Amino acid sequence: MAENSVTYDDVHVNFTWEEWTLLDPSQKSLYIDVMVETYRNLSTIGYSWEDHNFEEHCQNSRRHER
């Protein structure tokens, strides 16, 4: 990779349950949309997801929306 490459870890944000509950629905939706777009963009350029379980992360995020 080039020196200025961006990785998933550079853009990934984890919220605690307490932090997640403080977000309003539009913030939660925006977070999920941005993470899905990031996933797609990194996948397009061949990023390896071996060390990350993105689908589980998204499912957990959506579970918090209830």
C-alpha cells in the first residue's frame, strides 16, 4: 500500500451502548450508511476483511436502533 493509504481502521468508529443510545435516529442511520459505503469502497479496491467482521458489526448497530 502507498504511504497515504486509508484503511478500515482509520475510518471505523465504535460506539458503546451508552453512546449509541444518545444518538438520534438520523445520526444512527447516517452512521450505518457511511460505514456501508466505506465497506463497499474498500472492498472495491481489494481490501482484505479477514480481521474484521463488518456484517456482524452492522447487524449489532441495527439491533441498537430498536
